[in-house]
Amino acid sequence: MVSVTHAAHDIDITAEGLQEELARLELQKQALERELAAVTAHLGSVRRTLSAFESMRHAATPATAAPQAAVPSPAAAGMPSAAPRAQKPKADRTTKHPTPTDADTNRSKYGQLTEQIMEYFAEVGDTDVRARDVAAALGRDTDSGSINAVRSTLDRLVGTSHIRRTGRGLYRAKRS
């Protein structure tokens, strides 16, 4: 009878541990979903901007061809066809910029996190900090997913030489 009671106790402890793990995983899932939404929004913004540039590029091609018909073409005189593009007035280039959309003006959380981290490092100066400390200072220390997003951004900034790693899990602002 003692072994049955002991086994029931072990099952209860295991079930409690699994309940805690379930709650932790739910929080992590929510954080990852938020991060995925931010990345998806950034991706959409990049796609729209690229599409606008492609449209500008295609619109610029017929615009440069029309004035060439009125003036003798350098290509007709045996010159390379790139010459008319080099002579294109700058006013034509500046008037074809697309107007920014709401998605472009409201930067995604993805870009804001990088900017917030850089501002944080400008404030703390020559101090070693951990990713968890950065996340806490930015109000992102609610779950491990948010802390991992900060950690990933820190690693990206190390890779681009904006900040430096001074030890295992320690980061410091790059010296000027």
C-alpha cells in the first residue's frame, strides 16, 4: 500500500511540473507569435518598397525614351545608349519618389527594437550588460520569447559591429 501512495505522489508531482511547463510554453508561443507578426509586417513593408522602386524603374524607362525622340539620338550617331541616361536632369529623379504609406511611416517593432537597443547602449556607455538586463530596461522581460528576441537582436548588432561581446552573455557599446 505504501508503494501505491508513493506512485500516486510521483504522478502528482509530474503532473504539476507538466502544468508549469505548459504555462511557460503558452507564454513563449504568444511571444513568438508577436515576433512573427512584427517580422511579417517588416517583410510586407520591404516588399511594398521594392515594388514601388520597380514601378519607378519601369516608369523611368519610357520617360527617358520620349525626350530622345525629339532630340537626335546619341545611339543613332554611333554613341553608346547609356549616354542619354547620364544626362538626365536630377529634377526628374526627385519627382518620382513614392509617398510613404502608413506601414512605412510607422516602423515595425522589428526595427524599433534595434533602435531602442542602440539608444540603451548610448545611455549605459562603457558598462557590460546582459540580454536580460537590456530586455528589462526596455520593458520586454515578461517572458523568455521577448528576452530571446532581444538576445537575437544583440547578436545581430554584434555581427554588424554596432556593439561588441565582452564575455559569455555580456555586451557593451562599441567604442568610437
